[in-house]
Amino acid sequence: MLIHGVDRGGHDEWRAFLAVHPFGELVAGGRDRDVPIVVPTQFLLDGDEIVLHLARPNPVWAAIDENDRVIVSVSGDWAYIPSAWKATGDEDPRLGIPTTYYAGVQLTGTAQILDEPEVVAAVLREQLGAVQPGIDAADPTEHGEKLRAIRGLRIVVHEVRAKFKYGGNVDRAHRLAVAELLAQRNGPGDAAARAHLLRRLDATGA
């Protein structure tokens, strides 16, 4: 993904984004394949590692066996910005350039397949503790043979590319105008996009 300097996300920024967006696409290229395998999945970022689980019949396992280099890609908090919104003051709204605001994070790492039932159970405990803390649930080992129907995956993250495209290429006046229009429209994703815009505006001081 192309990342201009004004859109590059920092360490704390992308981690905060993933904390509230723990769902993305696991991409495994395999070897000598026409197309990669892409699997939507819930995941947990634990330090510099990602853990997740998938059903045994999933085709991604064969691709990982061929090549353990994988990507987890997450995008969200997007909002379409109409052309007229990009014009302020005496500027002609017909000449405004539309765009889409969004956040995208891509984590590249080395995948390790986890097959041992107790290790898979540990992954499930870790995920459950994150997504439903305080909820009483049976230990994964109590599910018996059902536990053998899944495999775990641990990914050691080597590289993170984070993009937060929220108007960093225009001046403060233009960004504040868009922020006001996002508040007025208040459609799906608008509040989150506006929050990113204003947070990044304050961070840069522009």
C-alpha cells in the first residue's frame, strides 16, 4: 500500500486502532499459486505476535506450509468525502477533488502452525480473555473432539505498515471544514473518521 509521509501512522496509533479492530484478512501467498489465499478472521495482537485459530479444512494451511511468510491486513473507519466538501471560502466546489478517508494497517510476519490440543486451547483462552472478559465459559479442553477440529496460528510480526489517510495533505482550514461536514452528515464511519482527523490535526499542529 502506498503511504505518503503525512499519512504514516505511529506505533501507538496503529496499536490503538487494532485494539478496537481485531478483525481482518489473513493473506498467505503460498508458492507458485495463481492467487494468494485470503481468510477473514478474528485475531489477537499480543505484544509483537498475533494469535488466531481456524478450522482444519481451511485452505490457508496448505499455503502456509508452502510459505510461512504471511500478512494480516486490517482497514476501517472509512468515510467518503464528496468533491464539494474539499472547497472552502471562494473556491469553486465543482473543482473539489473527492476522496475517501480510511485507516489501514498491514502486519507482515512468520507464521507457526499450532496443532497440539493444549497449545490450541491456550490460544483460545487468550482470545476469549480478550473478546469476552469476565464471562464464564467452559475451558476449551472441555469441548473434547471439537477442539481437534481447529488449529492455532501464531505469527511473529516483523514489519508493520500503517496508514491513516485523514486529510493530512491539506491545510487546517480545509480539514476543519470537512470535520464539521462529517459531524453534520453523521453517517456510518463518519464519527470515527472525524475523530482521527481531529486527533491527527492536533498532533501535527498544522
